[in-house]
Amino acid sequence: MRLIESILADAATITALRRDIHAHPELCFEEQRTSDLIARALTEWGIPVHRGLGKTGVVGIVRNGDSPRAVGLRADIDALPVTERNQFPHASRHPGKMHACGHDGHTAMLLAAAKYLSKHRNFDGTVYLIFQPAEEGGGGAREMVKDGLFELFPMEAVFGAHNWPGLKVGQFTLKSGPCYASSNEFKITLRGKGAHGAMPNLGIDPVPAACQMVQAFQTIISRNMRPLDTGVISVTMIHTGEATNVIPETCVLEGTVRTFTTEVLDLIEQRMKTIAEATAAAFECGCDFEFTRNYPPTVNHPAETEFARRVLGELVGPDNVLEFEPTMGAEDFSYFLLEKPGCYFMIGNGDGAHRIGGHGLGPCMLHNPSYDFNDDLIPLGATAWVRIAEAWLNDAR
């Protein structure tokens, strides 16, 4: 492993910043303190800062030479609405808010890289350091794009990374093509006619219609989609009724749909709507069908993925750069990849043994209240960012 010595020497300072961010988590579009900390650090290191994209986003600009070429590196900065179970000194000081996904660590890795790049500038061109808000459901990447990110900061490609619990420290994993799914949600309201539970014939019961609908949705996966395609339909909430002896007036079904392609998503939405409305009609119920498309699939570009694979392989050895198994989770870096070529890769966070005394009893998994980022990743992740930026801007193209 070829870590940059000056980044290693500065690890304790950046770790302190990471733990400060962890102790003061902020939810999507509320990351004012975090943005202030980032902007203050970048300014101290002589890096010009642009603020306000996506409301609380920060972009640092590191230039050298006279080349017009540019590359973007992205870290997400927001926390989750989770109450932390850890009790070590840097645990969240705000109940109901927690860095349970490691965005504090992602921010720290990019800050460490920024500090090195500001001092050494072993490249010809521009590195844009993108500190993005509101990844956790707010679509901060989308909002930064809407606010002109790529017009203000024209870049050839953009790269992002996420820590991955269970993958060994010193390993990376990535994949060309779809790696994260689209995230979508639905809400179906069935309208019946209330009655006494002992006299159901006098009402119109929406509950049997809902039960039939839940089962029928799974036939979309098994009978409408190509067997080689991938999709998930999960009804995760059914709300109905107020008393055991009352036929309810309404029944509401809600849930999520995940796909790797827009074509499959189009098929699922159309079939769900048809099934919902036809099933409701068969049970003499009214039906209101709502389908909301949130994050699109995260699809890595082939050339940029192979570039990242090569650079990471030079850092940790090719055997430690593994093929990522796609997940049906979602990631709003997808919005950047719709606009620019790039690659999103994972860096191993270990098995949780790094957590100091006072951690919660749960596993060190993403979105778990006992999670904590592994600070040993900071020098590795920062070195990876530096080498990606240098290689991209110095490679002949």
C-alpha cells in the first residue's frame, strides 16, 4: 500500500475534524455548521471556495498550470435521522441525528486530499472538490446540478466513493455499469364503504382488495419482466381500520420500487397502475394511484471505471480491487453520472473492530445506530483521491 507520507503525518488532525463533524450531525439541507467547517478549512489551506449550490453545498477549486482540463471529486456531508447508541466521546450530541452512513468520513477523506493538493499541486489543470449536501433522501446532487454545478465548474469527469462495512480496510470494490438501483415510492389509496364488521355485505371492504393487490404486484416481477432483468417491488406499509368490529372506509398501501434501468421502471409503474385500478374496480373500490420517482440508477461509465480500477490497483495492488456486487440500495451520485462520465466506488470500512470503547452493541453496518466510520481509512481514501486527480489530469488524452 503506497500511502502519501504527509497525509499519514496529518492523519490525527483530520481525524479530529471527522470526529467533530460526527459529534455535530446535520440533516439534509441543514448542514450549515458542517459547510462552515469545510469552507473554513479550505480557506485556511489557500483553496478558493464557492458556497450555496444545493443550498449548503461547498465547492473548493484547486488549480495549477494552464491546462483547461478539470476533474471533480465528490463527498457527501449530511447525516441521518437516527438516534445514536454509541457513547464514546465523539458520539452525536443531537438526539435523533447521527452520521450512521459515514458521510463524516467521506468529508474527512476529501478534506485530507484537499490539504495535500493545495500544497503540492503535482498536476496541470483543475481539481474541483465537491462537498454535496442532502444525499440521504434530499437529492442534493440533483439540486447542485440545477444550481449550475457543471456550468460554473466545467469538468471532464466526476468521481465519488462510499465506505463499505464488511470489506477489508485496504480493499476497494467497483463495477462498470449499474451498481446502485433507482429509488422510487408508491402510495395507493383504496376507497370503500364502511360498515359493521358483523355485516360486511352492507359495505365495500377495501382490505381484501389490498391483499389481492399485494400478491398480484409480484407477478410483475415473475411474469412481465424479462427473467434476466432485475427489479424489486416491496409493499412496506398498509394502513387501515380503527376498530376490530368496523369495516374501514379506506386502505392505504405504500412501498418502494427498485430497478437498474429506466425501461424496467417504466414497465413496473405501468403494470402496477393497471393492476391497482383493475383490482380496485373488481372489488368495487375507488383507487388513487401515486408513483414518485426519486433517485435514478447509479450507472458507472466504462472508461472511467477502468481508469479508477487501474489507479486504485496501483495504490493497493490489483488483487485488492474487487468487483462490486450491485445493490438495490440507491445513491444520488447518480444525478452527477447522468450529466458527466465518472465512477462511484467503495472503500473497505472493515468489520467494526475499529470502534473504541463505548460503542453500541449492534453491528457496524450502514444506517445502524451502532455504526462508526473507521478513521484508518482517512489516509488511504485521501491518497486515492490525490492519485485519481493527478492521474486524470496528467494522463495524455
